[in-house]
Amino acid sequence: MNATASLLADTICRTVELGVTITDAAVAGEFTHLFCSPVMLDPICGECGMAGRLRDHVQRKVTD
């Protein structure tokens, strides 16, 4: 995804409010899958407070 398209998609989908930016997208039937990356990496776990590294991915359903 080019930078202009990514900025436009981030604005339309309001991903900045979630702290992520769209890196790619794919249409699958009735769904559009947005692939996102964090705007700022925070190595501290929100639950335990320990330093760590990104290892997992999360799928979330969002609606307008």
C-alpha cells in the first residue's frame, strides 16, 4: 500500500484512535481485512508491566 493510500485509509477507518496504521488490505466476500501495525511500539506489557516483544496477532471485528 502506498503512503498516500495508507494515510487516506487511516483517516477513513479512524485507526489512529486505536494506535495503529493500515499496512495492507484484502476483500473477502462481505468482509474487508485490514492489516495494521502499531504506530508506536511499546515494549511494556499492559497487563503485567514486564518488558517483552510483539509475538501475537489479534483479529477484531469493527463496524461503522
